[in-house]
Amino acid sequence: MADLDNPMAIGTKNTMSMRIVNGLKLVMKARRVTYGELGRRIQLSEPSVKRILSRGTLTIARLDEVCSALDIGLPEILRLTGEQSDSPAVLSLEQERALAEDPNLFACFYLLANGRSGRDVARDVGTDERTVRRWMARLDDLHLIEMRPKLRAKTRVASVVAWRTDGPLRRTYEGRIRREFLDAAFDRPGESLQFLSAELSTASYKVLLRKLERLAAEFRDLADLDRSLPAREKQSVAAVLAARSWVFSMFAKDKKTLRDDAFSD
């Protein structure tokens, strides 16, 4: 067992410890917590906090203090740093089918995956706790959550999951989601819509697709980071990241889209 007071318990020569420290820095950046503010929360000076994080000389006890101060658990840090890979990004066909067949079960799963308790679900969906407990038992049977006492649950999947191509969830909900999400002017504070169209080389287009993949990964990381925050400090946010070879019908005459084989290696 590691020594709780020994800095080398998770010291600088430990690659995993440095990844944890990097994860903590990402949490601080995402939540706008400065070194000085973190120091005040754990009763250390700002120089001491900088020294500990720069050297990676966190004791396990100190790591627990920092996680508590940032209101995040070590599992979330491990998921962020890639050290915990047991959360699948894609659901099984059976899991998708069950969620597609029961909208209430799907809503319950979405809220639990984003850190809500069963009581939160009952309030937000407008039902009683007995019904929520039944939904949670079904989700447990599907291995999507692990039920805990007091209507709480540990999710067994990531906060953001990818729907299967032509899977039950996509077939059931995608059309409705597209219509509802895009039926907006996107002109309110906190909203953004960027539609861009240009002629790109195949090489530039590949770069663009890689950047979109990285942005999607950052969205998933932020969702995992914020999973443990209280519901009052969060809001539901959706983003559509899409790109394809396409020509507006008004300009389509004599225009050609990129061939699929342009992306084969």
C-alpha cells in the first residue's frame, strides 16, 4: 500500500502521477480555478501549489484534498487522462434497442450519465421515485449503471456516447433531434452557429476532419469533467459537428464533389 505522506507515493518518476496532475490542471482551467484560489481551498500558498503541481510531488492524501477542493473524483480524473478505459463510447445493440423503445428510460439514462441522482430524475421528468427506481433497475440489468443506495447510481459508460450508425437510437431519434435543434436563430447569448463553405484540397479537408474529431474529444472530456458538478451549476448543451463534400444546389451545375477514394490511404 502506498504511503499517504510520502511524496514519491505518486512522485515525478511515476508517469501516471504526471498524467493525473495534467488532468487536475485541465479541471482547473475548465472551471477557472487559479493556483491562488486552489491554495486557499487547501490552505497552501500559491507558490506551494505551483511547486507541487509542477513537480508532481502530490501525496495521496494531498491528491484527495485537491480533488475535494475541485469537487471532482479521482475516477473522473483518470477517465480524462485516459488511465481508465473501461467506459465504452458506444453502446451495445441490446442497450440501444432498450433505450430506443422507451423514451422515459432514455431520459433517465441521459440524466444519470450526466451525474444526476435518482431524485433529480424524478423531479426533472415529473414522476415519482418508485418509477425512477424501476427505470434504474432496468438500466442496471442492461449494465449501463450500477445502482447505489439512496437512489444514486454509478454509470458504467462515458457521459457522451456515440450512436451506432443506422442503430436503433439513430433511427428512432435523429430526425426529431435535427429538426428541434436546428429550429433556432442561434442569436442568443451563449449560442453560436457557423456555416462555412469553400473549395478545399483533399489534404486540407483531411486536416479539417481531424480537427473536428479533436473538438468532439474535447467536448467529451468536458462532459466527463463536469459530471460530478451539482445540477444547479450546469446546463444542457448540444453541439453539431459536421462536414461533407457538398455543393449548394444553386451552384451545382458542372461541380464535382470529392471522391470517396480520395480518403483511402
